[in-house]
Amino acid sequence: MEVKCPICGRTMESGRVFGKGLLWSPKEHKWTVLAGKDDVSLYQGEFPEAWICKTCRRVVLHY
């Protein structure tokens, strides 16, 4: 699957993001890695597929 960078439009490089503590949070600062009610764990039993744009320093991932 070809993914284009949402910033520059270049083709992104495919790979995976590794780490079992991956957590998305709407908060700017978080004092724990435990998921709260508004948080999303990006580790769902396997490491998520991701695409990187090394020019824009952006990562897009599917969790």
C-alpha cells in the first residue's frame, strides 16, 4: 500500500513502530503510562504498521 505524506505529498516509507508502552493521549503532560479514559493504547497485541516521511519527520500509523 502506498501512503503519501499529509504534509509534503511524497511517498512514505513503510515499517512498524516498536514498543509496548505506546499510548496516545490528548493531554500535553502525563504522569503515568497507564491508559486513562481519553487515552488510546497503540499496542494491540502486535506492533502497529506505520509509514515515515524522513523529510517532514512525520509518522502515520494504523493501530
